[in-house]
Amino acid sequence: MMDATKYAPGYYPVPAGYDSWVKKDHIEKAPAWCSVDLRDGNQALIVPMSLAEKLEFFQMLVKIGFKEIEVGFPAASETEYEFLRTLIEKDMIPADVTVQVLTQCRDHIIRRTFEAVKGAPRAVIHFYNSTSVAQREQVFHKSKEEIKQIAVDGAKLVKQLSEEYEGNFLFEYSPESFTGTEVDYAVEVCNAVLDIMQPTPERPMIINLPVTVEMSMPHVYANQIEYCDKHLKYRDSVIISTHPHNDRGTGVACAELAVLAGAQRVECCLFGNGERTGNVDAVTLAMNMYSHGVDPKLDFSDMPAICATYERVTQMHIYERTPYAGQLVFAAFSGSHQDAIAKGMAYRKQTGEHRWTCPYIPVDPHDIGRTYDADVIRINSQSGKGGIGFVLEQNYGYNLPPKMREALGYKVKSVSDHSHKELSAAEVLHIFEDTYLNRAKPLNVVEAHFAQVNGITATVTLELNGQRKVVTSVGNGRLDAVANAIQSATGMDFHLENYSEHSLDEGSTSRAVSYVGLVWGDNTVTWGAGTDTDIIVAGIRALVSAINNR
């Protein structure tokens, strides 16, 4: 049995009254984004990226729209040092992008960091030390004052070196393990650092309040952010940043509620990569805002290409159900879902609706480079007539009557059920064609000629089981006349219950398709479809196909 008594909350709630953020229902403006893929993300890979891979990833992040990118911990390894020097010396950092480097509050590491970042057009020096109760007691064996002094000494050295080295420097401080720190003490340490750095509105400083380890429900973290928002000094010169991890599976909620509570910046990784359960997912955060009509200032319009590059250079797999990016996140196998989606699509087309309100799909797949045919309606034994009909119409132009769509649905589901697999659009088309389209055996109409005598008179040449016969009959239309001729010649007992037609292509030589439903004397129903450039021929072929399906 599991023993829950060994665990207890390890976080420190703030006093009552720091929860005004709950009155807000959504984020109205995108925060500043900082990608930490090349630091937190890279150090969490089984095989860290090579120099060439890091350069490619950096360029992808720039293309997506990240204006702040943490490029590494240059004092940690030669590869990270060389990567930063390559970016600087080869002038690969765009004018509107700021690189960020990470360093502990340790003298030799800070000095090595400044050597690495020398000459950068614009760089954030991100220094940190851990402040949590557990780290103070178990790792450093230091008092609160001693831990605060580490932060203050680090700030003094960072400020000193920033004046000695060439470069345009901004600053960020993190009380690491903030979530396990008494919040008033975290504020005390941050304010001590701010007193050293003396930020101004023109040159603000970032105070990053990380969810180094998720220890609470997201609203507790939001309350902590609001407390800091109200108690940090130099507030008009401070950018509050958040850096959530996902240990409790609520990293996205932590980031979103933190923004509601006053955070102005988010440090994140694509697809939630990072140590343990990962950093907060930049894609999910940005697309959540997009789904509310807020421009996230990040461009994921070619999600498949971003996913492909990410998986190749990181050797990580994007889970199929990852929000917005996974292969199956738009897929509908359920019949009722497919029917609602198909009707929603039809409604948008009929009404010219601009606002996205389609059932079951939170954002338009086209907006992120996905397609309806391959990504939305997926066909298996759980599918319904709506989805199957949608696949045929979307991919091949066939708009079957509802009852015929239902009949086809049963056949398609049976094939999927017996083969135990998903069916492609091409396989659905094959089932439709093989079952219903232009079936000419055992009965076929070889020729049909019409005259307007007593309504419409049809002279029909039939072929049944290899035998030809010419029959003349009258009807109230051409198809009715042919149907009467067939019944007269064969003794079949049916009547035309359903007929519809539409064009399959555009232009003067376009093909027409017709659909026919017949009700027989014993009340069974059969269906057929026919195509031809001549609509009359298409109708006759559909009639013959329906008869041959008896």
C-alpha cells in the first residue's frame, strides 16, 4: 500500500487578500516570451544537441517569433560556450532578438559567463541562487541571511563586470526553488538584489519567480505572484517573469494564472520539453491565447514543419495527443463527433462565417498547417455516416444523399471492423466505387434514345446476363421512362424513391454524378451512383447500379 503520511504541502501560501486576479476570465495580451529550449530543454535531452543542431534550433525559434532566447549556460560546457561565441562572431543574432545566458551566483562562473557573452549586441545576464527551505537546510546549510548574501554578492559582481566588459547588458535574477520558499523571504531577497542593480523604467530588470518544482495547485502560485507584484520594490522598473515546470501536470495553468496575477513574461519550451516532466509548453500557451482571439505574437502557422524539425534535432517524440501539435488532436473517429464537425463545416460554407465556432475543434486546423482530410475526419469502425460522407465530399466531391451515406457508412465500418484498422480516404473511395458506382452487371443499358411522344418515350437496349433486348416504354421523364422499360423487360418490381445529381468538376466538360435510391416490392432499398459528362447517362448508370445492388 502507498503511505500518504510521508507527504505534506511544502509550499507557503500568502496572506488573504492577494487574489484579485480571480475576477479575470482570460488573458487579454500576450506576455513577453523567452524560449529556454537551448538551455533547460537541451540539458534535459538524452543526447544534447550538437553545435549545428543548436544553430538550426535557434534559427527556428527566431522564425517563430521569439524575441528573447536563453542560449545556454556558457560556463557549463565547451559546446555551450562555443555556441554563444558562434552566434556573436558570425553575427547571427537579429537586431530585434536578445540572447540570454544563465549563471549561478558564483564568482568564477559569473566571470566565465561575461567572457562568453562579450560583444553580444544585446544580452540578458540571468543569475540565480536557490532560496527554498529544503535547499537552505539540506544542501547549503546556511541561514536566511547567508543565502541572501549570496544573491547580493552575485548582483554586485554582475553589475561590476557589466561595466567592465563590452556589450549591451540587461539583468535577470531568479530565487530558484521559489515555490518552496517563504514568499515574504523571496521578496526580501529580490528587493536586496534590486537595491544593488538599481533598475529604471528605461532599463528594467527581470525578476523571475520560477516554479522550479510544482508543489501546489495553480491558484496558490497565482496568489504568490500577486503578492510579489504588490511588494517588490522599483515595480515600474521590474518585469515579473514566470518559469513553470510541470511536476503536477498543471504547468500551463500555473503560467496562465500567473499572467492574470501580474506576471509579464513567460520562460518556456516548445512542446513542454525540459527536466523531469518538462518546462511549460510554449505551443499550448500561445495557442490557448490564439483560440480566445488574442494574438500570441508567436507564429505556429506551419506546425508540421516545426514538429518535424523539433523531433529531428532533439530526438524527442511529440506525443500524439499533445495539444494543438499532436498527430491526433484534431482527429474525430466517433460518428457523432464526425457528424457535428461535418455539419459545422457545411454551416461555415453556407453562411460565410468568419469567426471559428466549429463543434469539437477549438481552432481551425488550417491556421496551423493541418488539413481536414488527413487530420480531422478519421475513418474506423467507430465512424459514422457524417464523417464518411465528409471524407468523400472533401476529397473527391461526392455529396451523397443522407440515406445513401448511411448505407455506405455501414459498409465502411464493417470493412474497418473486420480488418482492425483505420481506413484512408482512398480506401473509403474504393469501397464507394466498388459498391455503388457505374455497376454494369448483370444488367446494363447499352443504349437509350428518347422522343417526346405521350410524355417521354424511351427506346432502350438492355443487356442482361449476356442477352440483348430492345424495349420501348413511356415515362414522365427520361429516367422514369428507362426505369419503366427495364421493369417491362425483366418483370422487376421497384419504384424510384430518391434521385439527386450534382457536378463533380468545373468547366464545360465537367463530369456529373447522379444518385438513385430504389424501393423494391418487399420494401428493401438499394442505392446506386453513376458518372458521365452527360447528366442523362449519369442518371441511367446510377439507376442500373441501384438495380444491380438488389
